[in-house]
Amino acid sequence: MGGRRWAVLAVLSGSLLIIAMDTTILNVAFPSLVEELRPSSIEQLWIVDAYALVLSGLLITAGALGDRWGRRRLLLVGFAVFVVASLVAATATQPWVVIAARALLGVGGAAIMPATISILRVVFTDPHERALAYSVWTAVIGAGMALGPLVGGLIVQAYSWEAAFLLNVPVAAVFGALALWLVPESSHPRAGRWDWPGVGQSVVGMVSLAGGIKLLGGGEVVSGIALLAVAAVALTVFVRRELRIGNPLLQVRLFANRAFTVSALSIFLGMVALGAMLFLLSQWFQYAHGLEPFTAGVRLLPAPVSLIIAPLFTPRLMRRFGVRTVLGGGMLLAALGMAAPWAAQLSGDLRYVEVAVALVGLGAGFGVAATAASVALLSSSPQEEAGGAAAVEEISYELGGAMGVAAIGSLAHVLYSRAIPPLGLPPHLASRVHDSIGEAAVVADGLARPVAARVTAAAADAFTSALGWACLASAVLLVASGLVGWRLIPRDFRISDETH
């Protein structure tokens, strides 16, 4: 490949960037979209969740399809689907059209995401260069997190919500053309028929798992548990089938490798903390401090900026200290950062400086640890299973972020509700104030100024207390993740290790 491999890295990084941005850009465009199209509460839920549910459900299938059919070919199909879906969303006049477009965007995202990292696995044959490529790949996720709300906020403010979708069209077209020109094709065709039953089982299992997690996070306990039960059955049947057949959709025996399994688990647990904190802190900035969404996004920048910078130093750290030490140390750094808001909250004075420390520690620590985990996960899988391994990594990212909102977000909700003092409000208003800080803000808007100020202050204090304990819970998870990685990844595992 010569120097062309670095151009391939640039193209694949740009491909990933639009996917990473698309996961967050809707948050900024959503209020104006709701104001214009007037979707019902159920339709709003589907507009938000359709992308992630379809993306999660198709990752296993897309990874396997890329391995067999061609990874570049699947990448190009993903770009084409992304362009069509973005145009459909931008021209929608009915909520159901936006829902369908968001689902179609999930199809395109599922085609693009595993293809990017599995192509890197093939293009970069030198283990040290490959580690650097993985570091850049991890950094791009941080860039997408940072740019999504900021670019989206500027575009929506200057134009309209449609522009947030139209932005995808020229970007996808340009990177699609560059991929056609620069990215080499790679695949590992296999004898035997395509595993259609496995596709159905994996899609049902993953969509049910992601949906169940989201429902639990939204307080729909019965529905969430029911979907998780469906997921457990479908994925159990899927795993047993894949172990039995000779041409599996996903080589589940990869999980017998400790480095592979521990790395996937570390990424998942790290994303639980990161997803929860970005979710809770955005509420804290907007409701407890009255900031606009764009300003709140700027306040969150220390995390994604750190997540962009830190992975670039990770390959050198891994060469010197080994993968397991870097993974464990990165998670410990993230945990120490997350402990800062908890300690400040105990003293009764949580300021932005402690939050910024937490964001820097979380972004830098998780960026380093996730890069080490990616190297371990992909290096411990054979090249012909690159798409499947990449799909497992992407699933860890997607489900980890959703689980963070569901689990730690639910913990914060319970603690917030218990911390609200008696306010002398009518029962129906008091119930809404206890429900969430967002509802408390809505209730306060309809009250007389002295009462409204008392409700707002009580909600802000309760949420700040809940946030501190949620930060501690995140820190505990990060320490556990680091310890698991440090104890279970072999001591002599290095970035030069390969499984052929």
C-alpha cells in the first residue's frame, strides 16, 4: 500500500465521523423538528430511537456480510443508503417519514461502521502502525461527539432542522467517491449458504436488547424486562446455532479468547460511564444552571477533546508498558476524574471546575483504555473474522452508551426524587416535580415567581446531589473495568501479538 494506507485512514476516519456526528446532531435539531411536524409522544420516541435500534440490530449481520461480500463494497452501499435516507428526512412533512428515514440511516450506519475498522485491520499490516490507526479511529469518535452538537447547533440556528440532515449528503458523497478511488477491496469468501436464520435471530435479539435497555432507562420497567427476556431467548438460540453450524454468521468462539472478551467488556463498561455522564451533565447545565443547549454543549467539550487527543499517545504507552497496564491505568485515570464531582458535592459546593476535571479525566482515561482494548480485541481475532470482531466492538460502544443512560440515569432519577423536600405544592404538581428536573422546570414556569424560584432551587440542589452519587457509581464501574482488564489480559500481550 505504501503511503496510500494513510490516505485510506483519512477516508475511513471521515466515514466514521459522519456516523459519530449523526448520533448526537439530532439532539440539537429535535426541538425545532417537533415544533414544525408536531409528532405525538410515541412518534417522538421512535424518531429518537429508530436509528440506534436498527444500527444495533444490524451490526452483526453487516460485519459478516462485509467479510464475505466485500468490505469496501459494503462501505459504498452504506454511503449510498446514508445519502438517500438523509434526503428523505430533510424533505419529510410527516413524522412517520422521519422515523422511516432515521431507520434507514441506521441501515447505512450499520454498513459503514464495522467496515471502517475491519478495512484498517487489513490495510495496516505492521502491528505498531495498526495500533496508531486504531488510535486515530478512537479519536474520531471523540471528534464526532464534539462536533455533532456544535455543528448541529450552528446549522439549525442559521437555517432549520432539515439542514442537520442535509449536511450528511455532501459529506457522504465526497467520502464515498474517495473510498471508491482509494480504499482497496478485501473479503474472505466462504463455502456454504448465507445464514438467514442467524440473521433473523441476531436482529431480533439485538433490537430487543437495545430496546429493552432504552425502555428501562425511560422508566418503562415491565415493557423493558419483557423485551430483555425476548433478547435473552433470541440471542441464546443464536449462539447455540452459531456454535453448531459450519459457516456461522458470527464466530462466537472468539469469546473463548480472554483478551477479546475482556476488551469488549472494558469498552462496554467505559461507555456506560461516558454515556451516563454526558446525558446527566447536559441536563445539569441546562436545568440546574439555565444554559442554552449550544452553551451546554460547549461546557461538555473537555470530554470529547480529551478523547480526541489521548488516544494518539496510546501506541507509545502500549509499547512501553504493555496493553493490560495501559488499559487498567486508563480506566483508573477516568475513575479518579469521576470522583471529583462526588467529593465536591459532599462538601456542598459542586462547581464547573470539578466537572471539567471529571470530563478531562473521563475523556483522556477512556480514550487511552478504549484504544488499548480495541488493539487487544482486534489483534486477538483472525483476519478473516475482522468484520465480526469489529461488529462486537461497535455493539459494545452502542449498548454501553444506552446502558449508561438506563442504569446510572435511573439511579440518578431515584436519588433526585428522594432528595426533593416538601414544597407545599398540590399533589399533581408535586408528583411532576419529583418525576424529573425537566418536569420541575416546566412546573416552575407556571408558578408565581417566589414559588417558582423555590421549586427551581430545590430541583437544582436535588439533581446536583444525585449527580455526585452518579459520578461515584461511574467511578466504581471504571475501576472494576480497569481491574478486570489488568487481571485477565495476559501479562505478555503486546501490540505485536497477532492471531492468524
